[in-house]
Amino acid sequence: MSERIEKLLQEILDREAIRDLGKRYCHILWTEDFDAYPLLYAEDGVLRYRDDVRPPVEGRTALRSMIEAMIKPHKARQFVHNHIVELLSSDQAVGKCCVEVRLWLDGEDGFIVAYYEDEYVKIDGEWKFKVRLATLEYLGKRADYRVPAPGVA
């Protein structure tokens, strides 16, 4: 196989592995496998929120505690869409994806619309989240959600 074809094949495999990371993220939340959740992140991985209201969650111990406290009472079901991946090198990449979350919220059918901007790192042949930046568009009752009007950011 030529060097060019090998390089293209590796890029395809890396992109697919990164997209699988996002799918595993959703599956782990769905099945409430809280011990597996922090292993999706590098040891020094961090989850940040664009709103700056919630502090960053840094490190695997903190990530595990946060996700159990967030998911367990709400039975959150997260779905990832439109995952875009840009490879920066053989062990670094960035990406974006949209998410919708269905959950129990104050005893009712809740809904979250958000997106993630991610930094990925390949460690021992496995892609992990280095930084996950969450931007929330909507949190509330599913029946009340409206797509933003054209021209509204």
C-alpha cells in the first residue's frame, strides 16, 4: 500500500474513532455507567461550560462525581448529531457536535439543546476528550422549545 493511501486510511480510522467517542459518551450516560464516563477523558481532561456560571469540571474523579449527580435524578437520554472532526496531527484533533437531551426536569418531560466544541488527544492509541466545551441553547420543557427565529443568535 502506498504511503499516501496508508495516511488517508489512518485519517479515516481516526475520524471514525473520534466519532465513536461521542457515541460511547451518549451510551455511557444512557446506561448510567458512571465509572466508564471519566475514562472517555484524558487524565487531566476538563468539561467547561460557555456560560461561566458553572465551574469547569477537571480530572477524572471530579468528572465521575459530576456526571452521576447530573444524570441519575434526571434519567437523561443524550443524542449526538452532526459531528465534525478536524485532525490537527496524528494525536490531536478538534471537533464540534450538536446534542439534544431528553430528561426528567421538575417531574416533567424536559429538553436540552446544546453543542460541544471538543479538543481530542490520542493516548496509547485511543482517542480521548482533552477539553469539552458545552454551550447550552435551551433547557426547559420539551413542549416549550422553539427553534430561534432567523437572525437571532
